[in-house]
Amino acid sequence: MPRKNLPIRIVLAIVLIALCLSACSSYGSGSATDRRSDAARLSEEQKHRLYSAALAASESPLESDDFKEVCKRIGIFDGDGKPNNNYMAFVSEHVDWGMKSETAQFRQEINSKEKAKEYLSGHLPR
């Protein structure tokens, strides 16, 4: 099955967010025990879906508490809301994940801010 290209603006947005976060903050290693256990319980697929929904749920993900919380829960932000050592590798994997043709249906499921927020509320571990 041929791979469909992810729209270039989405790829650029992901890369831009990754670069901004890595340039604007220090990498911390501490995180709360419950966040580590959330990250351990989630599959890689679930993490990428949550991250995609968090990006889609806000015009300004860097300023969004929901985005920061998702990043903490999936194990790529520390307890202070700063990217940790896992962040850049995850974003790189996320770009690859987003380019798979299998993700097109999921992108349709979260194609508005409202749908993305609804996905987060139903799938983010509490």
C-alpha cells in the first residue's frame, strides 16, 4: 500500500514545536510516579494518537495546558512541563507515524478542535 504524504504544514508544525521547546527549555529528568506509570501503560500507538489530538486541540499547543499534560502523561515532558530526554526521539517517531497511510482515518476522527478535545477527554488516563 503506498504511503500518503502528511500535509507539509503538519510536519512543519511538529518540527517547529519540537525545536521551540528544545530551544526554550532545559531538559529535566524528574517526573511524577503516576505520570511514569501512565507512560508505561500506554502503547506507542496510543501515545502518538494522544499527541496528535493534543496538537489538534489548540491553535497554540505550546501555551496549552492540555498539550503539556498530554506530553507529561506520555513521558516526553518532565513534572515541570519541560521536554525531557525522550522528547526529540518521540517527535521524530511521531513524524514517521503520521506519514503512515493507516493514520489517515484517525486524522479524520480528530479533524476539528472539538473532536480532538473529545478524543483527549475519552482517552487520556485519569
